[in-house]
Amino acid sequence: MTEATAIEEIPKEHRGLSFALDFGPLLVFFLVYKFGAPDGNPITSAIYGTVAFMIAIIIAMIVSKWKLGKISPMMWMSAILILGFGALTIYFNDPRFIQHKPTIIYTGFAAILFGGLLRGKAMLKSLLQAAFEGLSDEGWLKLSRNWGLFFLAMAAINELMVATLSFDWWLTIKVWGVTTVSFIFAMANIPMLMKHGFSVEEKPRPDGQDAA
């Protein structure tokens, strides 16, 4: 799970494509940063990577609309920030702008989730209800709380990494570490979900036939 799909329901048949659309632009950024600049200058590499990142997210949006029939609100949010902070990165020749983008996304997600909890609503339920069928209202509230805390922690960790790590190390951890940590966190929530009505066993189809 990454920024655009971390709390979004994706049909099973499209999950691979959705992950590629979400992770692909960041991977393009990483590869261009590592290998794209002819002079090897880290600032030049970051600028090259930022341009590639901006192009890749636009392509991802087009493919998402074409293949999935929609562009999710989270992809829109991510794209707006990538294009906005990318433009600032290029204009000021300073890669720190693109480094602060995840903090804004994580904080925004957390604000949405905690805003719902203050009103007694689990904002994740409208996005993930089909994926967690049978989950009780208490389970939804706890899941929203857990992801809200996770996003706040990720925002703080990102700012700490920006302040203490080189751009190279920040990007490496962003590409490989954040995805891994998000997946582990999602799996860690499964026992709690099972205590509140969610079952990991696949239910039989309405026609009584097993899915192929």
C-alpha cells in the first residue's frame, strides 16, 4: 500500500494494475534519479527525476481512467501535489519541495479519518466495505483510528527523514521501505478485524459454484 491506494478499495481483478499505477511513477522517479542525469550531479538528478515523476503521474491518471474507468480522489490529490511541488522543485532548483509532498498527503489522510471519528463515523467504511464484509461498526472505527495514527506517524517520520537523511537515502527508503511498512501494518490489523466480524475465508458465490 502506498499513498494513493492505502485506504482505497480495489477490485481483485484490477489490484495488480492499480498497484502498478500507484507505485510506477515513484519507481520512475527513483530510476531516473539514479541513472538519468549525465553529469551525476545530485541536484540535476533530482530535477530530472522530478520531471519524469510529473510525466509518469499524468500517464498513470490517463491509464487509470482508460482501464479502471475512473481516477480516484486519492490519485487526484497525489497528482496535484506531485505537479505542484514538482514545479516548485524545478523552479527553485531545490528537491526538498518534492520531499515534503508525502507529509501533506499523510496528514491529509489522517485529518479525514480523525475528522470522521470525531463525528462518530468511520470514513474507511465507504471505501472498503466490500473488502471487509461483515466487519462491525466498532471494527470500522478501530480500523479508521489505526490508519489515522499510522498516517500521522508516517508524516512525522517523513519529516524526520527529510531533516536527517540525504536525498538519496530518503528516496531509497521512500520507494522500498514505505511500501513494505504499509503492507506489514495492514497485515497486523487482520487479527483485530477478525475479532470484529471479518473473515479471511472466501465466501461461496451466490450461484453455489466456487470461483475459478
